[in-house]
Amino acid sequence: MLGENHLLTQEFPEYLAAIIELKSTNSTFCKMAKRYHQLDHQIRGLESNEVPISDEHFLELKAERAALKDQLYQLLVAHSKLPS
């Protein structure tokens, strides 16, 4: 869907507490989450404003966002399995 927001908290609502915690305690997660949000904002802007961009570049942006989402998910799952 064009212009759809892919916030981590909307994509993974079951990991809300882990997202908040990792953003403040894990610098790797925080950097990756910031890049993910930058990409999401950029992609939504390109879609909603119909900015001319090559298909190749647009697909690269979306592929990077998807790869980051997968990596962030893995970190969330691993964090959630740690004993409290």
C-alpha cells in the first residue's frame, strides 16, 4: 500500500516494551532503528509526492528497509528470550 507507515511499534506491537528498552540500552539496535525510520520516511515521501526516481533505486531503498526490519526483529526476539 502506498504511503503506508511502517513504524516498528506498529509492525511489532507485541514487542513494544522491548523496542523502548533496546532503543535506550542497545546502541546497535538504536542506530539500526533510526536508519529504518529514515528509510521508511524517505520511501513514504517518495510514494506520496510521486517524486521521480529510478525503479532500481526505489527497490534498493525498500530492500534495505526490509533487511533492517528482519535484523531488528531478530534482535527483538533474542532480547525477549533473555531471562529477566
